[in-house]
Amino acid sequence: MQTQVIAHRGASGWAPEHTETAVRLAARLGADAVEPDLVASRDGVLVVRHDNELSETTDIAERAEFAGRSRTQTIDGHELTGWFVEDLTWAELASLRARERLPRLRPASARLDGAEPILRFTELLALADELGLGVVAELKHATHHASIGLPLDAMLADAVAGTRWSAPGALTVESFEERVLHEVRERGLEPRAVYLMDADGTAPDLVAATGASAPSYAEQRTDAGLAALARRVDAISVAKSVLFDRSTGALRASDLAERARAVGLGTITWTLRPENIFLEPEHRLGEHPGAWGGWQTEWAMVAALGLEAVFVDHPDLWRRVSAEIAS
């Protein structure tokens, strides 16, 4: 099985994430699918943004008309101060301009700041249709959104109703919270359900339901945990770091993908990036966090695992590694 290339928020290594430019570039650079993060506006529109706080990825902090809209709230156990998508209508959000989230690491992309507006999910679906890309939609902060009367599962069902994306398997839906994946299916949709798992921590929906007794992501990656997940979801999508093992001293691949495969789970990983700061320490070259390190070596190790898919910021770089391995 060939590993699928999912453009992480578009070709976000080359252009500001979640912009039309990043999505179109992803298609040109060989991506099979694009991954949008979805959050909700005050009036119930699914908005394509990395997070529900807007100051990192838009110009909202510089817009005088929104100066009084900043506030502090706790989301999934973390206190954040800023401007939140759920406080603004889509008409207000549509006036914002996108910007590079990592300008110090990616100054070339930052030169495109302010060039484009942000997108709605329906607009991204239309782009994917035009470009022949699959869509892997991440529902962000589902428990938080439900608590304020903005259920992401219902909005997703409304967004795809009457389109080809409502057909069984046409859409992939992922979340760090398993519960919302089942709620999407209860809406009558049959997407491929992917459970996102961080290296550490615990799913917010499990914490909300059972508190301190909730199993961590690490506990859910045990043999017993994977077997249980295989009865409920189609695949897991894990932080790249858990694919590596240093128990013998030298860096080598872990057995996670093999164990998941044994119980019928697909395995996906996120996010492959060439900059030093995102590489395993063994593959960093020099001291600058934004310099490109030995990414080819690291990505080749990942490629050897035969994963279902990989999330990449630079789809063309993964294609290069894949071609070198094939030859």
C-alpha cells in the first residue's frame, strides 16, 4: 500500500496555512489530500483555522474595530487570552486577512501575510473538488464547542449535506476526542474515522467525562488499548515522536505501527517538517531552529514503516523521499 500524502493545512511550508494559495500549491506539489482544522463562528459557520484563537494566524490584533473583543478563557484545561472565532460572526471573520503562523521559521511565507482572507469549510470543499484532492477534516476542541452551543458534528453534517462528501468514505474526519467521531456518524454520515493521539496527555472528552481516571493517550496505545480502539475507529493518527524508540540507546523505529496493524487499525503520523526544531535531536544540523536538518534520513525511517498516510507541510519533499526509496 502506498503511503498517502496529506498536505497539513495545505502546503503550509511554502505559504500561510489554510489559505487558498496553500491548498492550490498542495495539489501542484503532489498531495493526495488536504487537512483543514475546523472551528465554529458565533453564527454557526465552520471556519478553517488552526485554532479558535485568531491572533497567531490573522491580522485581528492590529484591527482597531476588534480591539475590545479580546478576552481570556480556559479551553481543554489551558488558559488562553486573545480573540476567539466563536465570538465573531462569519461576516466579521471574512474581513480578516491570513498570516504566517511561524514567521521566524518561515520568513519567505510571511511575505505573503495579508494577501488572502480566511476560508469557510464549504469554500475549502469546493477547492478540493476543483483540484481533485481528498479532505481530512479535523474537528478542534469539540467538547468546548458543544459546551457553548456550537456542536461541530451538526455543523459538519450541514456543510456536506447534498454534496459528494456525504457519501460513505468520501470524507475523513479526525479529532483528538473520540466522542465527536461517533457523534458525526450518529448524524447519518459514514466518514473514515481517525483518532488523533498526542505523545502525552489525555483526550479532553475523556477528562470531561471521567476526570483523573481517564486513560491517557499513552495508555490507549498499549496492546489492549489499541484492540479496543480498533472496534470503534478506523485508524489512529499519532505524533511523530511516538514512532521512534530510544530504549536501546540508538534511535530506531518503535513497534507502534506494527501493533496497530495487527489489530486492524491504520496508522497515520503528523507532522513531517524539515526544520531542525521539528526533527528528532539526532537529525538536527547546526543550531538555528529554522535551518533544515537531516530531514531525508528521518523521513526515510518513517517511509519504511508503511503507514497509511503522513501529514507534511511540504508535499514535494515527501514525494522526493518516496521516489528515492522506490529507485
